[in-house]
Amino acid sequence: MHATPDLFSHPMIAAANFHQLATAFLCAFPTNWLEAGEGRSGGSTVVRLAIDFMSAHVAEPITMTDVANAAFVSTRGLHAAFTRERGETPMQYLRRVRLDAVRADLLAGGADVTVAVVARRWGFAHLPRFAERYRRAFGERPSETLRR
């Protein structure tokens, strides 16, 4: 089967081909320049890329692998860089950001706002575990925050 040249000029095909080529290149020639690279903020490029990705996808069901891929490192490298620079794992950071978002939504309140809906909106599917983490983070139950 022969592909037409027009097929390869399609933006989605070109982007997929570029991504595959870049991935193959990075696998063939591993580097650690991202881990060592310091930016203006003093943090590594890896951590900045990870935080940017998590911020853009905070309400989505993202995994450690998703974050590591966005930062162009292994999950182990991401975990090490994050822990070294921020004193917490990437998933702890994401959970904290999500808890802050839940708190802001609960404080904003509204007649039709419920703890369950807000928690699920920010990625907390297991409500008892969410409630316990919320209480540990803020010293009160989510329902108490909502009643304010």
C-alpha cells in the first residue's frame, strides 16, 4: 500500500510523526540536561514543566506517568527532582493544589453547591478519603467550610 504525499502533509500526521521521531531520538540518546538545567526561578526545568502540566490539567485524572512524560523524564527522575526541590512528591503537590481548589469553591458556596459535587469536580472520587485529607489539611470538615 502506498500513501499519498498529501497524507503526510496533514498537520495531525505531521505532529504524530514528529512526536515519534523525537521520542525515538531521546530514547536512543538519553540526556540529563533537563534535570540539571536551572531556570530563573532557581528550580529545575523538570519541576517547572511538571508544575505547568499539572496546573493545566489539575481537574483531569492525570497520572505520575503523564506528568513525567510532560517533563521529559522518567517517573523516578521526576519523583527525585520534585522531592529534592519541593519537599513533596508530584502527586502530593497535585493533591494539595486540588484541595486548595476545593476549598475555594466551598468558600464561594452557593445554594446548589454540595461537597460531593465539588470534590468530584477536582478529581476526588473516594469521598471518605477526600474528607479525611481535607480535614487534615484545613482543620475542619468540608461541610463546615461550605456552611461559612
